[in-house]
Amino acid sequence: MPPAATDNRRRAYWLKTLHEWHWVSSALCLIGMALFSVTGFTLNHAAGIEAKPKVSSLTGTIDNALRGHLAQQLPAAKARKGKAELPAELQAWVHKQWAIDTSGREAEWSDDEIYLSLPRPGGDAWLRLSLSDGQIEYERTDRGWLSYFNDLHKGRHTGVAWSWFIDIFAAATLVFSVSGLFILKMHAGNRPFTWPMVGMGLVVPVLLALLFVH
């Protein structure tokens, strides 16, 4: 087989392979890229987009038996530098009364109170229990759906599963970009503006960063 024919077959094979990588990675990234693009815009203009947080509060009182159990747990919590999960009995009480899941979260224990921070995407929450009188209060702040999606963009308080999604999405986006670059390279001979456009995509942000970002 003539060398030219061999080169053409090799080029056709790699072009087909790159196109397969490109479309598969683009399919995986499609929804994520749309989400991150929109939230990138909203984060960039966060100061101009009004948010009206909604605050809700709940209060209650635990019984003396549970208070006594917590008092017994206090020395062990203080031995761990005041950081420990809520006892199972208190977790069950909070879940039964208010349908709030506190499992897997460490609270701050002191001589007079237990304080548990419950941050989440799109808002914050906290739980405080007074050990002296058994008064317990919960406050939740909801900043709306826009704040929720902005926090997803930043990976703020989103948990392990979303963190894995961001990593996988980043890898797929890298495959999408690199395969696109090689496809551009293979078509660049017939498209003279290819490399000037690619170069502009590099030069413009570099110049903006050097001249206007301080």
C-alpha cells in the first residue's frame, strides 16, 4: 500500500476516534456545562441579584431523662476537645419532633450547651441545646434556589457524592477540550483562522488578568 494511503487511513482512524471521544464527553458534560455556565454568570453578578432569605425557627424542651444522659456524655465529649456527634437518643428526638437528620455531624460541646452547625447548599441552619434547662432551638435560613445552585457551583457544603460528581465532570470536560483541540489540529490545514482563534482564547484572558485584575 502506498505511504500516502497508509497516512490517510491512519488519519481517518484517529479522526474517527477523536470524534467519538469528543461526542461522548460532550454528552456527559452537556447538562453540567449549562449549569456551571449559568451559575458562573449569576455568581459574577451576585452583588446585583437580590436575595431574600427566609428564616424559620423551632423550639422545644427535652425531658429530664435525656438531659441526664447528655450530662453523662459531656466528659467524654470534652475529652475529644469538645467535638462529638449528638447521642443517638438526641438524634432520634430531633428527627421525631422536627424531621431533621443530624447523623454524621460533629457538635460543639461545652459545660452549658451543645451547638450543632448544619450548613447546606442555599442556606444555613443550626441547633442549640441548653444543658441547664433542656431548652432546644433550631433555626434555618433559606436563601432560595439561586443561592442553592450557586453553592452547587462552588461545591459548598454539598457532601461527598457531589464532590465526586465535580471531579468526574472536570475530567470529562478536560477530555472534551483536549479531543476538540486535536480535532482542530487535524482540520487546521483547511481552516486558516483556527490557530488565530485558539490563540485569541489564550491571549485575551491573559491580557485582561495582567492589565485589569489587581
